[in-house]
Amino acid sequence: MESSPVKSRLLLVSAAALFSTGGAAIKATALTPWQVGSFRSGVAVLVLLMALPEARRGWRWPMVPVAAAYAITMLLFVIANRLTTAADTIFLQSTAPLYLLLLGPLLLRERIRGADILYMMAVLGGIGLFFVGNESVLATAPNPRLGNALALASGLTYALMLAGLRWMANRGLGASGLAASALGNLLACVVALPLALPVHSFHAADLGVLLYLGVLQIGLGYVCLTRGIRRVPGVEATTLLMIEPALSPLWAWLIEGERPGGWGMAGGAVILSATLANTWRHAKGRYLSSDSEPGENPPALP
């Protein structure tokens, strides 16, 4: 049974809210980043395969590099969150559209237009703000410089995944974002597992965090995303999903008492504002010229 338009939008808001809690939850366990990355993805892939039939369909060999890029993104996200603030991590990972534009001419034969250059300059300026000042070292962010660099790299690997999905779709290979996410989580679990073992200390609180991350933050988040996105135009869905980077610093502050630096917040505001403006600019030419089709935006960042 199809969801109503209002229910579909509420599902997307719920998905973004669940995704936004990832940074705070990752910081809430004493497990190593490799353990969190491996075990979280292991739980998540089981939930995705059981709950979403779409995640079980369309697995093909050409999808392996795409899923590998996503697996690296997942692991970089976890490691970056343990080194820098949740705000810096999600803001810098949100630079993926910039890399996607740069990769377009090389991988997808897509031209960069004049207006795209303005967007790219704005995002580059926002990135620069993260590195102009000295980020304060916090208990929850012991190495912000390295963490910011890894978060920036995760934006590139996520863009590689999206470019790969579009490349496969353009060649009729039936690429599925959910299938790639499921395979990516499986690869992340397997690749990180040797570095996650042995587990010297494991408490009930750690188990609770892992179950929350795998079952609710990723699993339920993707269920809400998949169910909600079907009846929401792509540009509106993209806008609603930007709740994720907006809420992520709030959860980290409420749960961990983490206060991001002023330069990072300014850079994040520039990146998100530029991305939102660019999304609506593209909407005028892409969605308004033909009936807006639901679900054309890329999968969210968990």
C-alpha cells in the first residue's frame, strides 16, 4: 500500500533524523573505530537484507568497486568521528556533490557549466574555513586535523560510489543504490574485522550502541528512506535529507557535550547553503521542465 504524500515526507524526515545520530552514537562507545566500523556494518547488512527486498536484488560484479567505495566511506566516517567533531565530519562528508561534479567529465562525460563553477568555489571556500584556524582538541575530538582530512576523503569516496552507480545505470546494468549499500556494509564488516579482533573489553553498553547503529540508525533509517522517497520529488527529498547534517552537531552536543569550533560551523554553513542553492538551481531545469519524479536523489549518508 502506497504511503500518503504527508506520510512519505515524515518518513524522509525520520530517516534523516536517524542518520544524524550516527556521529554521537559512534562516540558513545569505548570500542575502537575498527570494531565499531566492522560490527556496525555487520549488523546493518543483516537488517537491510532481511527488511528490504530491494537490497537483495541486482547484485552484479560491476557493482563491487561501487560497493567498495561505499565501504571505505563508512569506515572513514567512523574513524573521522572518533578524531574530530561530529559536526566537522558530516559537514566535510557533505562535499560529495563537489567531487561528483569534478568526476563528471572524466567518468560520466558530463560538462561542468558556469553556474557549477560558482558552486564549486563556494564549497572550496567552505572547506578552507575548516583548516584556517586551530581546532580545539577535545576529549571527543583528540586529533581534529587528521579527522577533518579523513572526513574530506570520505566525501570523495562517497562521490565515487554515486558516480559508479550513475555509470552503471547509463549502461543499463540495473544498478541499485540499496544493493550497493548492502554489499558495501558487508565489505566494510569483512575488511575491518581483522583489525577489530581480538575484542579485549566488551560491555552491555557497547552492545547497545552497536545494535542501535546497525538496527536503527542504518537499518530503520534506510527502511524509512526507501518507503518515503517513492512519492517525494527528488529535489524536495534532497532538501528534507539535509536535516541530517543540521541535526548531527546537536546530538553530539546533547549526548557528549561536544562543542564544534566556530570556523568549522561557518564552513559547514557555507557548504550546506551552497549545496541547497545548487540543488534548487538544478531543479528549475531538470524537474520543472518535466513532471517531477520521486526518488531521483542519491541515497543518504548514514
